[in-house]
Amino acid sequence: MAASLSIDVHTHYFGTDMVQPRDGAQGPRLVVDTPAAGRLMRGTSLFREVRSELWDVDRRLDEMDRAGVTHQVISPVPVAMEHAATAPDGARYARDINDSVAAACARSGGRLLGLGCLPSPGSRAAAAELERCRALGLYGVEIGTSVAGLDLDSPQLRSFWRECEATDSCVFVHPVAGGSGAVRRRGGIYDLGIGMTTDTALAAAALVFGGVLAAHPRLRIALAHGGGTFAAAFPRLEVAAGLAAGPDAPGHADLARLLYVDSLVFDDGLYPLLARRFGPRRLLLGSDAPFFPDQMRRSVLSVRSAVTDGLLPAATVPGVLAENALSFLGLAMAPGRASPEPESLAP
């Protein structure tokens, strides 16, 4: 394997070439204030201040170089993905996002690997856009932990999962609405610290216990933020499932190990639990770049220091840094190598 290969699977992008949404009261849009900074607006309200690495490919690549990351998987900013899935103009908006992501990847010399988004997953428009994403060279799509209010095991989403399997598309699952609504308290530390992780665990539970992975074991699905609280909650979920279904109910541990999760848990002491619950070949490098300054570098260092601290075997590091991401993306290994050279990852 190329010694320097590392792939950050959890990063976001919002291009300046995005067409403004027609329902300006709610649609996300980017305002560039200086070459280094801007604002994401939701209608006329400030959603968050952002750094130029969100839209500037050259600055993004420079930051990757400083962090020691050779490749990023870029996916839409979650608020934009959510708008595409729920808004009346979602089909047009999703096309704009996907074209923008594909253009950024083309400008990166193969170092950026794209995921798109869909209008109303499960609809005919979504099926058509998924096919178009693949034609654009995108590897799959990002979806929310729920889709337009539907949990991921909803019958209305069955066609979406079939289409992902048929098109060999990977799926990255990210919290929507900042995790609000998943827990009793809202705002501040509760949404980011508890809401997002709980929301992600609910999505994982739907996939594992709701029949999605049992019906589609070939799906490649990754969960943001280490899968949230799912790894810790799994034993209780398993007990609850057994109580509901009776003593002869099948276990779900093997289904849980079909999921991928990223490493963005802010404490490498949690890595052994993730490796045990999902398997060491399902742990992916993630940073949420560019929203947490310097987190990309810290994420790489955290994986490496986990070996020094005895938390992960040294043999798992190449997988976490790159090889597992190649598997998630559906990229073939180069002949005679554990993984391809970086330049061969270009679509």
C-alpha cells in the first residue's frame, strides 16, 4: 500500500457555483465575505459562519497536505442535503449540489471523492438522480438519520435501499437538524453533544433491528460520529429485541458488523468499543472538515496514538486510515497491493 495513503470520509462541501434555492425563506445559501471566511445562511437567518475550505478547493487541498491526508470524501453540508430531500424544489436543488460536488472533485486532481444527495429518497425523482450521481462519478449519496420525517426502516424507503444496492452506491448517514428532537433538551451542548449521537443511534437501530440490513446485506452504509451511542446501546437493544420476539429470536450482532462508522468520537479511548462492536475493518477516518479547525490533523494523530496507547493493534491502522474507506466506496484493490496508489483513485 502507498505508505502515505489516508482517506477522510467525513467532510463537507458547499460550492460558490450553487444556484440559490427558490424558496429563499428556508433554503441554505453561501455568502462569501472574504477570501478566507463566509456565512451559510438559511433564508435570511445566519446558520453558521464558515471557513473558505468549505468552498475553495485549493485551500482545502492545502489543509489536507498540512494534516497528512491524501484524500477526502466530500458530501453536501447536512442542511443542504436536508433541503434537497424535503423542499418543493428539491429535485433541482439536488442536481445543483451534485453537479457542484462533481466539479470540485474534477478540480482536485483526484484527491476529492464525492457523495451526492437526493430529492425525497424513495421517489422516482430520487431513483433518477441516484443514477445520475453515479454517471457523474460520485460514489454514492449522503442521507439524513431520518428522511422527511421517515425513519430509515420505513416501508416508504424500501425502494431507495433496493436502488442503492442495484447501483452499487454507498450511503453516508449524517444527523439532520443538528440532532434536535432526538432528546428532551435542545440547544447548546444538548444538540451537538447528545442529540446528534442519539439521532445517529436511532438510525443505526432502524438499519440493524428494523430489517434493512437483513434484507440488503450487500449495502455499504457508514454512520457519522462513530455511530453515535449505538455501540454502547446495542446490548440493551438486543435484550429488548429478544424480549419482544421471544427466546428463539435471532441475534443482531452480525448485522451490526455490516455497518461502517467514522472515528469522529473525540476520544480514542472509545476506539476499542467501536472495533469490537463493528469490527476493525469497519472503522473509518473522519473529521467533519472544515467545521472543526485542525480536527483533520487531530483525527489522523488520534488513530496513530491509539496504537501507542495500546487501544488498537498496529495492524489496524492502514485499514482505519485508508483501506476500510476503499471498501466502503466500492473501490477495487490494485493488483498485488493492499490498496491502490493515491493517483489511481481519480474517478
